[in-house]
Amino acid sequence: MDYDAIIIGAGPGGYVSAIRLGQLGKKVLVIEKSYLGGVCLNEGCIPVKALVYASHLREKVNYAKREMGFLVKDEGFEIERLRKWKERIVERLKKGIETLFKNYGIEWIMGEGKLIDKNSVEVISHDGRRVFTSNFIIIATGSRPLSLKGFEPDGELIWASTHAVSLPKIPSKLLILGAGAIGLEFAYIYKNLGSEVEIYEIMPQILPGTDREMAEELRKVMERKGIKIILNSKALGVEKKGNSLDLVLERDGRVERVSGEILLLAVGRTPVLNRIGVEEIGIKTHEKGYIITDAQMRTSIPNIFAIGDVTGPPLLAHRASKQGIVAAEVIAGLDSKFEPRVIPNVVYTEPQYASVGISEEEAKDRGIKYSVGKFPFIANGKAVSSGETSGFVKIIGEINTNKILGIHILGPEASSLIGEGLISVESDMNIHKIAESIHPHPSLSEAIMEACENYFKKAIHILN
């Protein structure tokens, strides 16, 4: 065999798996058709969060001007310099991956990989066609934006997330179809960069499937920022009109038209499995198209593994990375399994929304006797001193045991704060433990402590 392992795809699942295999002394080949880091690093997680940060800075400058007496003129921004700044971040992180590959002796090829049999992968690249063999193969080809018939992105009037993140222009009016994480994050970005933004969602709440109370509070916060959100709206079609378009919708049994300059399609993602030979060699897939794996990330062909978005939801980079580590360790002969009790989720709006564990609705559906503790950031000294007071912390606990079942945080730095929640839920921690632990003051983490205290009706800085 040419290699101990071949990995198809170099996103946050594939490249992490390659590095772990390199650490374990394995000879690895990575095949990537586009760029190291995959969608996450190049067109998703990293550049989107960079643009969120940039738009948040503009929001903070305006706050400093309005509330703090800063004599700052907002004369707009140079879009080309903003693009280049974002691209420099991406390039720096890609070079980091290249350096790690080099240090661990990992080979990689820019090309399109296809499974020929359980030990062979064909690669088509600028060098032509080659076939490589390996004892083990890992499929890590990720996902792409989901398209709807009649709403196919063209990069001109209809965008997918891959178009929006490239920042081609700031439309005067941006219509967004879908109020999931992707739609909300781009709404925040483009609103602060100068667009009028309207979001249309077919479901009765934003972030369908998340805690309803938290989603409703985030909706209110975004509407206060000037983003229009219309729920229970079914898109029927789109009509292009020169340099603009009309979105045709059905609401409350009536057909309506709304005009905009650009329509952003943000209705989800679908696995990239076409043209890589999955069906041809007989790998079993779910009825929804995802690859079926066991806890060791093995497919129905035991020496072929699958990780990341191709294995189904939740489609999260950190999930893919952990799966990649598990697959690498199994290939190296270690006893490793992917059996997380919970996986944290974050929406990078401002304020951020992070959650881990179950929602109130899930607790009700499971018939769990539960109670809730809450604490608003408007009563947190650190949040008030930095002018970031929207949102609150919500703790869900089991009444009989006071065990933490879920933590939901809508507020500043929620993506970092949720780490405390993750460890708490993973370890079946009693709510008393957090409530009685001394948190630093002033800090945002005090809001978690006081939410736990409120669970027992003894929070200090609010009426219980």
C-alpha cells in the first residue's frame, strides 16, 4: 500500500484527522479539491466570524460616539481593504495548517478524489489522473449550501453563503431566506455594514429547534437593531427585474411581493457525496443522504471511515474535528469512540447565542420534572460597564436531583462562556456546585453563577 491512510477532504475534520495520524506516526495523504481548511476556514466559520467582528466594531464605534462622548466620525469603510483584511486572516491560518502538515510529514494533493474500491482512490488534478492505495480511507468531504428549485444562486442577484462571505458589495436592501444561524449572522454583518435587511422564515420562530424563549429574545434584540424578521413566510418564487428582484411569498393565506437588490439563500446545507464513489463501492447511507457510521466512525466498509458533515447533523466544525481525531486513533489501533453526551452550539450574532444540553421544550417532551434559573446581563456589572447588556443566562435543572440538564446563554462572549456549561452538563454537575463557586468580579461568568443561584431563588443582584 502507498499510505497508511488517505483522507478525502481537508476541512476541520480532514486536516485535524491528518495531523492526529501524523502525531501517531502514520504515513498520510490528504486529497483536497479546493483549499486547505475546507469551507470552514475559507468560506465559512473563520471569515464569517471575522466579518461579524468587523461589523461589531462599527456598532461599538457608534455606541462610543453616542454614549461615551467619543468624537468619532463614521465615514464608512473601504470595502476592498475589509476584504483583504479578512483574506489575510484566512491565509495566515492556512499557512499554519501547511506548517503542521510539513512537520508531521503529511502529504497533500490539490485534486478531486474518488473511491475506486475499499483500498484505492483515484485523484484527478492538474497533473492528470493517478491512483493511490491505502490500508484505510477517511471520507471528509463536508457540505455545501442547500439550493431550492427556482432559487438557484447565480452570484449576481441571488447569493449563497459562499457569495455573501466574499463581500462582493453592500446591497442597499438584502433579503434573506432562512432564519437559521447562517441567515442571522449575515443579517447582522450586512446591517452594520450599511444594508437594509429583511429575513423571511417559514417556521414560527428563528433558529428552529432551539429553546423557544431564547430564540424569541434574540429575535427581539435583532429587531431593535433594525433587522426586520418575518416568520411563517413560505417562499413561492423569485422574479428578477434588471438590477433588483421581487421575492414572492405566502403569508397567512395571502400572496405578497417584497423587493430587494439581493436575495441571500440561507436554508441549510447538504453533504458533498456526489462524484466520490460512495454508492459505487456500496457504502451504506441514510435515507436523507448522510453516510451511516458507528461510534468509531467506520462506515459499512470497515476500513473506510466518514467524519464531519457527511455523517449528518449537527453540521458543526468542532464535531467534525472530534470525529476526525477518533477516526485517526482507531486507525492507529487505539480504543477511541465518538460518544459525546452533548455538543455545544453557537450563533455568532451580537449578542451571541450559545447552548449546550436540552431546551425547555425538550424537557417537557421527555416528561422531565424540571426547574429554571435565569439571570439578565443588564444586572451584570461587567456587561453594563461595556455597554453589552442584551440577553440573559438560562439554566435548566432536574428538580429531584438539581442536576444541570441544559445551559443557554444569550449575551456577550457567549461562545466562550458556554465552556463552563459544557463541562457542567458533561459531568452531571449539581447546580449547587456552580452557585456556590466563587466567580471573579466583575466578570461575565458571574451571570452563570447568579442564574444558578436564581434556580434556588437566592440570586443577589435581581429580585428572585
